[in-house]
Amino acid sequence: MEAQGFRVGIISQPDWHSADDFRRLGQPTLFFGVTGGNMDSMVNRYTSDKKIRSNDAYTPGGEAGKRPDRAVNVYAHRCREAYKNVAIIIGGIEASLRRIAHYDYWSDTVRKSILLDSKADLLVYGNAERQIVEIAHRLAKGESIHDLKGIRGTVHFVKQVPQGWIEKDSTDIDKPGGVILHQNPYQDMPSCNSSPHPSPLPEGEGAKKPSPFGESEARGAKPQGEGMLLRTLAATATTTAAISLAATREQVIHFKPIANQNRAQTVIRLPDYDAVKNDPVLYAHASRVMHGETNPGNARALIQRHDKREVWINPPPLPLTTQEMDGVFELPYSRLPHSGYGKANIPAFEMIQHSVLIMRGCFGGCSFCSITEHEGRIIQNRSEDSIIREIEAIRDTSPSFTGHISDLGGPTANMWRLACKDPAIEAACRKPSCVYPGICHNLDTDQTPLIKLYRRARALPGIKKIFIASGLRYDIAVETPAYVKELVTHHVGGYLK
């Protein structure tokens, strides 16, 4: 923002018990930008057992309790209390992953979009350089925060679907299925050892039960156990199954013509908040549709009703080019904690102060990971020269540098410069992963440029060792055996991640 000519004031970990801290710098000219930090405030404070953590790696001295639960909501409310008419924009990892109705692990409930809970005016998701610069310039020109519609990577309210847009129901894209309850892995099933064919489960836990999701079955989902019955019929090749198959072949299928729709002017209607809150099938369906609209090349806008309000989710922002990435990473950062912290130790800083980020994004598409929904699956690369310049800057300016670069990586260390062989195919692709169930034949997996980067970095004067501490994909690594040899020979301090 400063590089764009704006003045920026930062209020770090304010006292949220009143609005006083939020008035420290006076009333903002353009907006309050609110984030919970570079780690989700709930993940940062609680373990997976919902126990309070004893420390906070992002706070001076590792002191816990300096941020409230659901920090984005609390901070946004205090900003509104401090200056009622100032625009509030929320962002960061905490806001990005809560842009639609979402499951909250800590309360075991489905919560509304964080845009409603925080009472903010606008949400930006992802790393958001493009969005925040455009927003700031437009506000500086006198536009209202409520007029900033259609900016990629943002979420806002609308009264209704704008004129000229085509509204498409999400069930036309992804048909909701049924819920298959997990079987008890400790259930004794002697029939599995005595018969080669599936048989009904015994009475008790794991046996066929009426589905608690009546609405799902009404929509055509198969009741639990029906799939087992069909497999039994197929395995025994009964006459009934043959007759049923013949009857199916005689049915006439009528195809509904699909109008030539403009994807850029199409919005997908997700099931509303009440629907996903009360029906696990529709919740899973809405989540799947959102995941399917993450490729900037073909993603469509989404809309979801929350009570009487409509939440509009614009498509993801376009990835930064290499030149743009270099520009962001080569701004004159101090590379040190703020002087206001004094000599206090900040654990997270100690860990990353001598590491270098070389790329963003990940095309792994792992269901447990948030990177795709935050940074995207298209890799955004820094240039080799930019990376080398940062290593030299660390060597020349860091008072604690001893010659060791702790990491040369990113979300996945060996995805630097890997991309689809054809930009047109990449823009049209709807696959959630480029490497599952196998590596896509359109993916360029040559890691020779990475070998060249490692060798050039190692050869720099004053550099004793460069570690690769970020995780990496073994399935991609073995596609370039020379890379594996280079990695394990020079850049591994212990076990590979």
C-alpha cells in the first residue's frame, strides 16, 4: 500500500475489551483493514482437543491470550464502535476460509459467512494484493465501499442478482448424493470370511438404519443399504437383475438442451444458509461446488442467501505474474519485528527469519488443506534472480545470520515453475488436483530449473548451507531423479517432509 502512495497505520494485537485501542491512530481516511493474523485465531489458540494452548508463536515472548477467539469478528465490531461510518474490509486466512456458510469445529455448528458475523462491508480472500490496491484507489477517488462490486477475490452483499446475469442452480452442476454412515471398524463381521459375496450387516451398530436425512432421500439419494443390495444382485446374476437391466435399456432418455451461457455473467446459486445448516448432504454439496469454482480461468460467481441477505462471492483473483511477484517480494522490508516490541523474542520470527519463499499456490488439491482455497492451485513463481537477491540481502543485513538459509520453499517446495503445458488447457481445467489419482499428462514436471537455482544459491559467498524445510511431493520429485539426488545430497538436514 505504501508503494502505491498510501499511508498505512498498523494497530497490532489491540486490546479488544474496549474501542479505545482502535482509536489510537485516529479515524482512517479510506477504511479499516481487519485481519486475525497470519494464522487462524481459533487454530492458534486451541488444540484439536479444544484445549487452550499455553503459548502463541506470533506474540512477543510467546505469550498466549493476546488475541480474542474469532479475532476478525471481534476486531471488526470494535472498529465499527470506534468509527461508525468508516468502511471495514476483512481479509487474511481466517476470513478467506469462512466466505460462505461453513462448519465451525469448536462450536460444532454451521455458521454464517463471516461477512455477516463480522458486520464488515467487504471481504477480500487470498493474498489479495490485486484486490486491496484496486479498492484503495477507487475509494481514494471518492467511490463508496458499497459501489465496489465485481472485483475478483472479494465477497460482498447484493440485494438481488444484477440485471443481465444468468442464475444457475448448483444442483445443475453437482447432483447431491446420499450420506453413507461410517461403519464401526471394530464390528465383527464373520460373514466376510465365509462368503465371497456381500451380505447384509448384522443387527446392531453398523446395520442398516433409516436415514435421518429424509429430504436427501426425497431428492433421489439412495437409502443406506440399497447399494449393497444392487451389488448382491449383480454378483449372483439373478434373473431379476437381468430383467431389470433389460428394462433400463428400453427407457428413452430425453436430453435437455443447454443454452449457450456466458460464464463471465453466470452466477451459481448455492443452497441457502438454513438448508446447509440442517442438511449434511446439502452442506457437502455446497462445499464441493465452491471448491469447483477456484480456477481463475473458468470460475463463476457464487451467491448464497443468509436469512434476508444475499452474499455474493466473486471468482478468484488472477495469479500474479513473475514480474509482479518479484515486485511484491522486493519492496524495502526491514526484515525485522517492529521496534515497538523491543528485544522480546517472537518464536515464529526466529523460525522464518532466514527462510526464503520462492512460490505460492499448490495444485495438490488435498482435501485437508486450505492452500487451494486461499492461494489457488496455479503456481505463482518468483524469478531466480529475485530469489538470489533476497538470499544476499539476508546475508548482508541480518545480524543473526550464520551462513545457513533455513528454507528455500513455499507451500510445496518442488512445485516452483511447474505448470500446465498449455495455458488454454489450464484455464479450462476443472480437476481439483493435478496429481491425483495420478500425475496429469498435461503437467510439466521437469525440476531441472530448481536444481539450477539450488546450485546457484549454494555458490554464493558467505552461504554455508541451504535447507529445504518445506514439504515436497515425492510423486513429482521422482519424475526428475537428478532432483532427488541434488536434494538429498545437499539440502536435507534430517528427514524429508
